[in-house]
Amino acid sequence: MTTNPAAASSQFDGKKYLNLETYRKTGKGVRTPVWFAAAPAESPGEIAPKLYVYAVANSGKAKRLRHTSAVKIAPCDVRGTVTGPWIDAHAQIVTGEEFARGMRLLNRKYWPWKQLLGTLALFSRNERIVIAILLD
């Protein structure tokens, strides 16, 4: 695993997917390939950018994150095949302005596919959440 957050975050440059490993109450990891967008560091003290992911509020990954914020991430392809080293991180469900920021970044990166999915979501009763990931 990479220990330098700045070096670790650079392995996601130009990538479309990351594999997010969240943990069940039993401690067993569950890996899921997801879209992500990186936000630049907000303050001089931050070394690595935050990564944003979105999901359905009642999804398994959201439920597991409510139990523990510890996660591992790695770059991957669309099928979840890992293409780089795993990195320890922490994730949290965000609201308010940070939710809006994450959605803007995701919309920009995955235009027009994200907008098409967003339109389809209008017909769904599933609430969307944004997850912010911070590298350890």
C-alpha cells in the first residue's frame, strides 16, 4: 500500500474508475467499481485531494459506510479489475455544499452519461448520496 497521500492520489489521474472496498460488520471487505471525481486540495495543509463518489442512499456501500468509515481504494477498469496498489482511506457521506460540490465535479467529469443517469433517477424514489474519500 502507498503511504504518501500525494503520490497515492496521483495514481488516479486520468482514470475513470476506482475500486472502493467497504467493510461489513463481520470485517469482510466488499469491493465495488465506481465513478469518482477528484477535487483539488482546499487548504495549504491538505496534501491530497478529496475523491467524490455518488451512490444510492440505501445501497450496500452506503450502509457499510454508516457502520465504519475505513475503506481501501485502488484504480480499476470498468469491471473492477484493479490496475494499481490499494490505498487505506476514510470515507464519509457528505451533505449541503460539499454534496453539491461533489455532484458538480462528477457531472463535469462524466458528462453526458451522468446527466442521463440523473434524468433516469428522477423516476426513481431512491435518494442519492455523495461520499467524500480522504487518503490516509
